[in-house]
Amino acid sequence: MYTAILLSAAALPAILILVYVYLKDRTEREPGDLLLKLVLGGFLATVFAVLFELLGEKLFSYIPFSSENQTNFWKFMIVVALTEEFFKYLLMRLLTWENPNFNCSYDGVVYAVFTSLGFAILENVFYIIEGGFSTALVRAVTAIPGHASFGVFMGVFYAFAKKQQNKGNEGISSLFRFLAVAMPTLVHGIYDYSTTLQSIWGFIGFIIVLFIVSSIMIRTMSRHDKMIDDAAIPEIEVQVNEDGIPVVKVPDDGPTSSVGRVIIESARRDPTNKHTNYRTK
């Protein structure tokens, strides 16, 4: 019974965040089987990361750093943060980069957060088995939303990379793919390093800012969600009928994708909405 409670405590905070991020997908929600694969991919990334972190710590023991602070900083930045964010990114990319469901900008956030929280759930299980319920409570408000925040940074740049690739800008796409690993690594490393500082308020202040910024990024990406491939955006015509009311006219062949149909319905509900995701003739 106690084990079941611990496992629930390990997973529940992550599940709540996953539901929140999933419901923010306003254009076309991702299929459940893909989301499950991403969570399992996060589990696998945890295993790879643990193995490489053990190797990295062994190698770092041979480097003569000038101080304990310097040792901690580079260990957290390279051995921990870079290793974990790289394997999250690698598993996410293998599962989604060529997936036809990756067609909207917010999808990048969904994919990265689901992979990151899959990672966090398994990591949390390891920590809670060792530390007990009190560890679960602390990590529920620190490490779990922390991994989700790292995933948001990764997902935003991942979506930018996909959009640039679709435009044929491979160089810019490569830059954004690099940033999809580098930015969450930087934030993750600072997060981990701040836990070693003598002042707890520095850590608390950092995570508050991190969580606020991540929440704003989620809402912004959700609110301005657009199809990544402009060619897939349906072309419609807004006309004014004899009563002076704007109406939407759709070509006879119409959109065949579910995203296209959602956009058409949105335009029909409010043809004057400038934020509606469609092209006009």
C-alpha cells in the first residue's frame, strides 16, 4: 500500500502538468499513442542519462578544478544538464521529427514536455524510493515543474526548427535544433547549481521566475498556434452577403486535413477575427 502511495506521489504532479499542456493545444490535439510513446521515450532517456552521468562523474574526478563551486557548476552543467537534455531531445526527435502529426507550432511544446515529464516521472520514482514521501512533496513543487519548464524551452526552439526546415532554411533549422538542446541545458544547469548555494532564497527566486516564464511561453505558443507548413493552411474567401454580414466561402475541393477543417470552422464562427489561422484570396 505504501509503495502504491509513493508511486502515485511520483507520477501525479507530472500527470497534472501533462493534462494542462495537452488541453492548451487549441488547433489539433496529438494522438494518444504518440503521446504515450513520448512518455516512454522519456523513461528510456532516463536510463541512458543515468549510465552516461556515471561515466561523466568518473571522468570529472580527474579534472583539477580550482574550487568546489567551479566543480559543482561544470558538473551540473555538463554531466547532468547536458546529458539529460540531450537524451530527451534525441528520443523526442526520433519519435516526432518526421511524424506527419508534427504540423503545428505548439506541437513542439507538447512533444518536449511529454518527453521531459516521462523522464521526470521515472527519475522521481528513483528519488522517492530512496527518500520517501517527504522527497515526493519537495520534488512535486521543484523538480517536476522544473523538468516541464526545461521541456517548454526545448519545445519552442524545436518547433521553430521544424518550421524553418519546411521553408528550406536548413542552416537556420540547424541553429534552432542546437538551441533546442542548448537553452534547456543552460536553464537546467543553473537550476541544479542554484541548489548548492548557501542561500535558499536564491534557488526559490530562480524557480519562481522560471515557472512564470515557462507558463507565459505555454500560453503564448498556445494562443498563437499556427500550422508549421504554410502550404497546408486552407485558402478561403470572406465575402459580405446582402445583409452586410461577412461569410466564409471555401473552395469546392476544401481542406482534407483535420487541422484545415478546424481552421475553417473557426473562420466561420468569426470571419472578422484577424487571429484566425487561414489565408484569404
